[in-house]
Amino acid sequence: MTLIKSISGIRGTIGGQTGDTLNPLDIVKFVTAYATFIRKSGKSDSNTIVVGRDARISGEMVRSVVCGTLIGMGYDVLDIGFATTPTTELAVIMSKAAGGIIITASHNPRQWNALKLLNNEGEFLTKADGNEVLEIAEKEDFHYCDVDHLGQYKKDDTFNKKHIDSVLNLALVDREAIRNAHFKVCVDTINSVGGIILPNLFEALGVEYKILNGIPDGDFNHNPEPLEKNLGGIMGEMANGGYDLGIVVDPDVDRLAFICEDGKMFGEEYTLVSVADYILANTKGGGNTVSNLSSTRALRDVTERYGGTYTAAAVGEVNVTTKMKEVGALIGGEGNGGVIYPESHYGRDALVGIALFLSSLAKKGMKVSELRKSFPNYFIAKNRIDLTPSTDVDAILVKVKEMFAGEKDVKVTDIDGVKIDFPDKWVHLRKSNTEPIIRVYSEAQTMEEADAIGKKLMQVVYDMQ
């Protein structure tokens, strides 16, 4: 069974039996439940739902089912075609729609797809709202419109340009400095929508570029998660020389990773750190920041350097944005390369991250490797444990929590799985929102130490399975 219903939406592999995978019948059920929820919530007078999708092979099939279902529910569909997740979020805001559906499984492999559900503010549904959608779907108490009240369908492919224009108009995006720096970048867009929108962004910024895996056919040339182990191609290209920066995005372009001019990883954890440093340095009095519990301590260090306060949130974009609003954060995001800049919108946006990073690089006149060395140095080990049907995740997390309860100088946080904070390192175990696994992230001042503490906790899990 691959169908996963979580705070991150509805996702699964394509094909198979209903109730087990993401197939036409289940797509109809969850889209109907979502449309029912949106109408019931009464938060918008609009009768329009925005639909955008990445370039996955199954995308056209899913798009057809989603749009037809929304029309059957009486909603007008604004289909923006191939679009990134942040483009779709902005389209909801710009069109003043009642909501939006993004058809993408983010970093998951080619056989997966998903429905990311947005509210009328272009943001992911809260946990409570998401649970209400799932309850409606479970009851299947649906009512479709008669022939005189069906919705209308409209196609609009102008939102990529509108997205780019909004990025260029951000006060801290220094277009002149970027243009004068004459950057040359190499970009891996993993055969998805990044290959459509990013060339237009670079041309607007005056950046010379080479695109790898740029055909948006959804036939991913490598594992689409932008981790070092998957990026041998672009790292090798960068090592040959001739580029100032390597840029990697995931299929829906909300995650962003950089590669130094010498072919070494900048570190996806440091995407947010570097952009935050630039924004805080250029904001009088600094400001507050937020990231999730599985993100590097370096953001905390940089924030405090400028007199701000750092706060950790549970994993999940909506949890981060909720906390950002609570503390008035200037910038936030996630250690997976997700930059959330409220000056633009409350969503992870690789285009915003790229433009701000290039602005910082241009104004500092540094090489990317030199910029990386200017930040506190930590190492994160990212491991995973595949779950079996018999795995009792809750019991495992309770066991881990009990192991460290009462220990001196050790802080235990259980708002999202269990995180154990030691004075010089941390380890975080949590059930994934997007895959049937337990994620085990650990950070220390050396990779060996980070991996060792992670493996120690993983053994506890293996002993209980």
C-alpha cells in the first residue's frame, strides 16, 4: 500500500487497486472531498480553483481527472499548465481564487504523483483542515452539480512570467549587481518544470546558464531528490571548471541546492542559512527566523549574530509558516533547501532563493566556496528506516524518549517525533509525511560523529522491529 494521506497532501504510486494507490477513483474521491471542504469553509467568495502540475509522466492523466472532478463540483478551473509549486501558490493569490491543487510528488521517484492542497491564501492546508478533508473523503457524503451548474474551464499560461516578475521586484534582489557579476551557472532541472521557468529567470537576471536534464518529460534522469548521492552528473560538470555556481532543484522547484565552483556540495542545509544571512545583514536590527526541528543549528547561530531570535517548528511547510507568523519571522524554511520569504509569499520558492543568493554572491564578490566557509560548520547525517506493516512507530518513539529522559544537559522535544538535543549534537527521529519510513537526522561537528549518533538510535529501532 503506497497511498499516503498526510499534512503534505495525498500521494501514492500510479496504478494498482483503489484504496492502495493514487488511481483515478481515489483522485476523484479526494478532489471531491477537497472541493466540498473549500465550499463549506466559506473563506472565499471566488468560485475558481487553480490547478498546476509538474512534468511527471502521469501528470496529464491526473490533471484530467482533477479538472473534471472540480467542474463536476461546480467550480471553475483555472488551469495554469506546467507550473512549479510556488508558481501555483502565487497564482492562487494573484487570481484571488478559492484554493488550488498542485499535481506533484515533489522529490519522489517517477512512479509517484500527488495532490498538494492549497487554501485561498495560496498556502497548504493546516493539519486540522487537512483532517477535515480526509473525514469528508472517508464518509463519501458527496453532492455533485446538475448540468446547469457545472463549472467552467479556462487555461492561462501567463503565471510563469508573473512569478518571475514578482521575484525581480523584491527589494533585496539586486538585478544590477547580478548582471554586472557576469555569472555563469550550471543547472540540473531533473526533466521537469524547472527546465521551463528557470531559463527565463536567468535571462531576466543576465546570467549565462547551461541546463542539464532540461527536457520536461518527467522521465527523471536520476533520483529526483537533490541530495549529493544523486548529483554525480552536475558535480562532475562543475568539477571540469568554467562555472561560478551549480544549481539543483527538485521536480516542482520548491527545494534548492547549490554546488560550489570546484564541484563540491555547498550543502542543502546551507541554502536557507546563506539566504537568511543576506536578508538579516541587509535588514536594520536583524530579525527572527524559523526552520524545522530537522534543520541545521547554523541558522540559529547566524540569526543570533544579527540580534534575532531563532525558533524551531515541527517538520512540514505549514508548521513552519504557522510558526513564522506567530513570531514575525523575516525568513524561514526547511533544511532540505526550502526558502520561505514572506516578502514574496508563505511558500518554499527556489526562484526566490536563487535570486537572493545570486544577489548576495554578487555584492560580496566571493566565490561560492568562500561564502560557504563564512558560516558555522556543521554536518548532518540523513538516514532512513523502512517501515514494515508490523512496525509500531509510537512505541519506538516512546522508547527513545525514555532512554534520554532526565539526562543532564540533554533536551528532549516530542512535538514531532522525538528530538534529542545534546550540547554539541542532536538526533531527530520522526515518521515521514511523504514516505513509509522513519527519518533519522543527526547533526554534529564532524560527519563521523553525526552518523554515529544516528546509527545508535537506528539500532534501537531495529531491535524493536
